[in-house]
Amino acid sequence: MERIAIIGGGGTAAALAHDLILRGFSVAIYERGEFFSGATGRHHGLLHSGARYAVHDPEAARECIEENMILRRLVPQAMEQNEGLFVALDDEDMAYRQRLKDACAATGIPTRDYTPEQARHLEPGLADGVLAAMQVPDATFDAWRLALPFLATARAGGATAHNFTEVIGIDVQGGAVRGLRLRSLAEDAHGARGREWSAPADMVVNAAGAWAGKVAALAGVHVPIQPGPGVLVAIEGRVTNMVINRMRKASEGDIIVPQRRLSVLGTSMWLTDDPDHLDIPPEHVQRMVRLCSEMVPACAGAVIRSAWSAARPLIGNADATRPQEISRTFDCYDHGTRDNVSGLLSIIGGKGMTLRAMAEKTADIICRLTGRDAPCRTRETPLLPARAFYRS
Amino acid sequence: MSDAEKTVPESADAAAPESAPERQAPRTLTVRVHRCGPGGANARFDDFRLPVRPEDSVLDVLDRIRVETDPTLVYRHSCHHSSCGTCAMRINGRERLACITRMLALGTDVVTLEPLRALPLLGDLMVDMRPMFAHIGDDWGYVRPVEKASTGVPHGVARYTRLENCIECGACMSACPVSSGTDDMPPPEARRGGHEAPAQAAPGADVADAPQERMFMGPAPLAALNRELARHPEQREALLHIGKGPQGEKHCRRHLACSRACPSGVYPAKDIMDIRMMHGGGKD
Ligand SMILES: Cc1cc2nc3c(=O)[nH]c(=O)nc-3n(C[C@H](O)[C@H](O)[C@H](O)COP(=O)(O)OP(=O)(O)OC[C@H]3O[C@@H](n4cnc5c(N)ncnc54)[C@H](O)[C@@H]3O)c2cc1C
Ligand code: SF4
Ligand code: FES
């Protein structure tokens, strides 16, 4: 049984561990912090319909709508399935409306139009000036409780998962990966911290999200990762039942994701090379509140419960003139064919909600490279509940 | 949406100030952090002195210490906005979520960070949540329908739904004097209803000394149980059997510390009283 070591303990890693266990591999995950403490835990919590990407990034839109439908079935207990609205507030938004509708139709995203009166009957908190609204199958999800079932199920199937364990080296000999060099961050029973050891592996997957570039460098290879941080703001009180999106080209401060008794406003985007030092610029916080209050005025007066940053694992694209134009699709790189380091893969890009699809693509490549004929079964295999994590 | 859905945290002082319009000058503070190995071995405090801005949460400051000074500092965190429930800890002696507690709003020059009580120590600020989850069914639901919407509902949605308010953070487990073994209330008279008085750990005693099967399961599992009762009335007998069993509601001595500590508006003490008043489960 080939031993696959996964670097990073985000949603991508958890879903990959689950997929690989189902296909008969031996799997170990190494995460330097708590599981899901990178982008996976911190995102907006929008189970995208894909409409946000339909016009300029149809491939990402198709991935979203497909995974949206699968995850509703696999992890319903992590979601508020209350749908979403796109709202038009000015002429420019209205001009975008038909393009958006056509693009949704082309990518298989169901939509339904509402008049301003109908929209405000649904969501009385919407701005008076709403000109039109369109329903899409958005939902809200709990980031932690959507990812945890994948990890719980993988562990119950025999995967080992090590948190507070940092990968500090990738052992490459004769052009092939042999294993990982690891460091334990927590104190052991003898009062020592930073104990180092080696773990052999037949293949290594770099699933380190925005840190994938730093991890790839440990093996002397390059991945085109571009960390793209953004600020999110949680305000007290639920301003709507449904997810609210601005009906325009994906931009800043154009999504309100209500969840429990909060509303999460976002997001901004900039580019950085250092995903460890994420600032939370106060002017971004203010801008998110201001822009979202154009859609739902109550956002403006609300008490801020929290503001934070997270780094998207974007695939670098020198041609994009705005960070929002960088595709939100994902890709898996085989460093055997690219860089002559066989047995090393990197999986980057994507969304929190495309974790299963990212895992499927990566596990397909691992099966091909190892000559194992095992189809993906994660679409239909039930997941354990999140709380089962605390049993394993 | 009803007014009851608008969260007003108990500790509005430290939990939710407005954003600072301009970046204000930082103040230098001492952060006194509990450090230890597994099981609380070699427990001690380390002091870190660093500048803190008004908008910094305790979690922001911990992240900065970890990234800039000590990568071996171990604490749990994920969502950074009070949804996942991983970052509960004792901040200046009170259970709070690190991610929504503003450091400067605490108003002390030294801020002391300790792990939750009532749960086994894994290291530094991290506790083992398994004993809490041992009493919450894996398969108990986590989503509930909204009682009634005052608005229309979109096409395809029969009723709006909500994730449960309990984020399973364990703050109530730590705050509860019974589950954390810090109860200094005089021993109870035999309670009305004739249940025998539960065995209590002596104040300050290691909770682990009490016999497992007679220890209080704690407030969070009972709050979850009451939600599950609402979702599945047909399972009432089996659920009440747990809730009124040897580790259940009978241990509660109405300190109400759980409801005061809860950062998520759950009021577990009310759930416990609901269960106490119900008939069934092979009791009453
Ligand atoms: C502001 C913002 C809003 C977003 N909103 C949404 C949304 O609404 N819906 C959605 O679906 N997606 C959203 N996303 C995207 C989503 O968050 C990410 O695409 C997804 O979480 C990436 O998951 P991952 O597992 O690939 O990476 P991560 O979750 O970042 O996991 C990588 C892990 O690797 C670990 N690591 C790094 N280096 C090492 C090492 N040397 N050794 C061991 N471990 C290491 C890190 O600690 C980290 O936990 C958003 C992103 C941002 C930034
Ligand atoms: S009841 Fe409140 S304090 Fe207790 S675990 Fe749930 S959210 Fe935390
Ligand atoms: S980090 Fe999720 S509750 Fe604080």
C-alpha cells in the first residue's frame, strides 16, 4: 500500500485524505497549526452558486455549481440552505444583469428574477433603491463543520492526522521523493519542544494553500502560487435571511453572508508574497461596511464583532490587471514531469467549497502515477458527522 | 428575523467595540501566557511584551507572538469570528473567545491567558475537547428551522434554516463550578424530587479524581440535548434517559455560570432547567 504524505491540514488536505483512503492508500496529514487554521477556517462561508464567476470565469462557475449540489447532499448539517440574491442598485448593475443571466444559463446555474417589490418582500432590509433582484442557489456554510467531516471520515478509515507538526524538509534522493522532515511544535512529556524526525513516504502532496510556494521550495521546485489576502468583517445581528450579492462584476465589498446571528461582510483583495503576516487594514474594514451597506443599509450601524484576514491560494497570472480577474479554478501540478522530482504533487487554487473536486483531481493523478485502478467514490460515499472527529 | 436573534454579548465591554476609523497608536502590554506539556506537565507562565492596537483581538496578538517570537506557542483557532468554537480560553480569569475579545478593551496592563478548565490539557492553551463531545451524539442535528419567517421565502425553500447557536466551544464547561470541580457552594440538602445528591469533587480537586461515571457531563451536552429534543420529540425517552441519567442535569446546582460565560447566546442553564422539569427518561 503506497504511503501518501499530505502537507497542510486545510480543507483540501482533508478531502484528499478521505478520497485516497477510499482508493486504498495509506495516508498521513501534517499541519503546522490547528487543522483548518489557514484559509479554510477563515473564509466567508459562502457555498457559491457559481454566479459570481459565471461571466468572466465560467470554468470556476461550473466547478462551483457542481460542488454546491454535491455538498448540499454530503454535509447538510453544516449549512443554512437559504438561497442567495443578486441585487442591482444602479444603471451599471442593470446593464450587467442580462450578461449575468446569460452566463448563468450557459454554466448551468438556475436563476429566478424578482421585481423590487418581490425582493423587498423577501428581504425587507434591502436598500430602497433596489432596481432588480435575481435568486441563485447560494447557501451559507460553517467552514469548520464542512471540512471536519472529511477529516473525521478519513481518520476513521485509517488516515493519521498530525496537527502542530510542521514540515521543514522534503527528502528528495535520485530525483524521487523519499519522505518528509518534520518538527513537532507542541511540548512533549519531557518538556522539550521542536523535536524533529523523518517520516518516509512514497508520494508527497503539497496542499499548503497560500504557503504552497514556500513548501515547494523545500524540494527545490516552483509552483505558480500567488497568495491573495482579503479582509472580512462580522457584524452583530443578522441583516437578511439570504446571501446578498451585488449584481456586478466581482469586486470588493459585494457579498453579505448571514450566518446564525451574524452577518459576514466581504471582501477586499490584495496580493502578497508572505501569507504569515496578514494585516487587517482599518480602511478595508470601513470600506467593507460602507459598500455592503449600499445593499443593506443596516450594515452601517451595526456593531463589529470581528474583522480578520485570510489568504487565498491563487494561481498566479501575470496577465490579470485586477486581482479579482485571476481565475478561481484549481490545478494539480506533477513535479515529476515538470521538474524531475517524481512523487511530488502540488494542488493549489480553488475555493473552500471545491475541496472535494480538488481532491478528486489529485487522487486521479496519484492513481495514474501509481498504476492503481480505483475510481473516485467521494461523490456518493456518506461522510461521518463532524463530531465523529472527536471519537477517532 | 426577530430581535432575539440579535446578539448582545454579556461582555459587551471587551467583546465588540467599533472599528477604529484611523489606525490609532499601539500600547505596549504584557501578555502572560500559560505554557505546559501534555496533561499540564511543567506548567508555568511566559511573559511577552508587545505593542497592541485598539482593534487587535487576543487572537491577533497570539498570532503575532507565534509568527514573530515563538512558533511553538500552541493554541487552537480557525474562523476568527466566533463560529467554529476552537479559541475559547480563560482571559484574565474569565472564559471568552480569543477571536472576539479586544485586548485593550480588557483595560489591564497585564493580560493573563490560560486554557479552559474541566477539560484535559494538551499543551499551552489547548485542551482536549473529547470529554465534552463524549456526551453529544455524533448524529444529533446541527441545523434547525426558523420558527416562522415574517417575510416571504424564496422559491424552493419551505422554511429558512439556521445553524445551531452553540459553537461547541467549551466555555460553559470551564465556567461551571460543578464540571470544573471548583464548586464552593455548601453541600446540597437532599433535593426535591428525591434524587440522591451527586458526588462532588472537593473544591480545587483535580476533576479527574472523581469517578468518571458519576461526573457531570457539563452544560454544553445538555444544551445540545435539549435542542435535539426539540428536533426529535419522538426520541424523547431515550434522550431524557441521558439527560436525567447519572451524569446529567441532577448535578446542576444553578450557579448559572454557564449562561454568563456563553459567548453565543445559548443560555445552557435554561436548557438544563427545561430538562429537569420534563417527565420521562425512566425518572419521575
Ligand atoms: C477573504 C476570503 C474569502 C473567501 N471566501 C470563500 C467563500 O465564501 N467560499 C469558498 O468556498 N471559499 C472562499 N475562499 C477561498 C477558500 O478560503 C480557500 O480557497 C480554501 O480555504 C483553501 O483551502 P486549502 O486547504 O487549499 O488551504 P489552507 O486552508 O490555507 O490550508 C493550507 C494549510 O497548510 C498549512 N501549512 C503551511 N505550511 C506548512 C508547513 N510547512 N507544514 C505543515 N503545514 C503547513 C497551513 O497552516 C494551512 O493550514 C475565501 C478566501 C479568502 C481569503
Ligand atoms: S453553550 Fe455556549 S459556552 Fe457552552 S459550548 Fe455552546 S457556545 Fe460554548
Ligand atoms: S476562532 Fe473560531 S470561535 Fe474563535
